Amino acid sequence: MKEVPVPFVRTNQFGIVLFVAAAMLLQAPAWIAALWAVQVLTLWRGVQANLFVQLAAPLLKNRLAGAQTESRELQRFNNSIAVILLTLSLIGFWLDRDGWTGYVFAGFVALAALVALLGFCVGCFMYYQWKRLRR
């Protein structure tokens, strides 16, 4: 699969926002660690391995036929940024007893996912700039 259906992309974004919000509300960094695992597995094995997508797939069957798609390369770039920030978040929880550093990095990921759900992809903008600078 060279392209990723947009309903899968939105499902992952929603899962990111949900898990970071739960971690912050419950003051439970374990939610961030679980989210990190989901995103690392997605980066390693592809969107089909994403837990959020697997759980939502039965509900999305009708929406996949004729759905818009996004570039797999772009999604891997965005997922890589998420994994890096979530890794920094986990390191922040490990180093900072208060945990605020971990929540700040996780908050960056959640904010980017929320903004993407609202229509502007920060990672896509960064990808475009990165590609433009490489030329």
C-alpha cells in the first residue's frame, strides 16, 4: 500500500490526542509510554499495525471505499517526528521528578495531532520545507 487512507490517518491522530489527554488528566505517564509503543510499532510495521486503526477498522469499512489518501512517505515522516517527541517525553519523565518536561513534549505531539484534525498538518509543512531545503 503506497497510500494511507485518510480515515486511518484521522483515527491515529484522534488516538494520539485521546492518549495524551488521558495521561495529563490522570497524571499517568504510562499512557504516554503506551502511545509511544503504538507509534513505534506503526513506524516499524506500517499503518496496519497501528492499534488505533485496528480497533477502528470495523467501524471504518464503509468509509474506506473511495476515501482520499495521503502519501505513505509523508505519514512516515510525521510518525517519525511523533516518535522522537514521545521518546523525549519519556526521557523527560525519567529525568524530571515533577514530570512537566514529559508532558510538554507529549503536549507538542497532541497539539500537532489536534491541529491536523482541524485541517492544518504541521508535519506536512515541515516535510515540505525539509524537501525544499534539500534541493
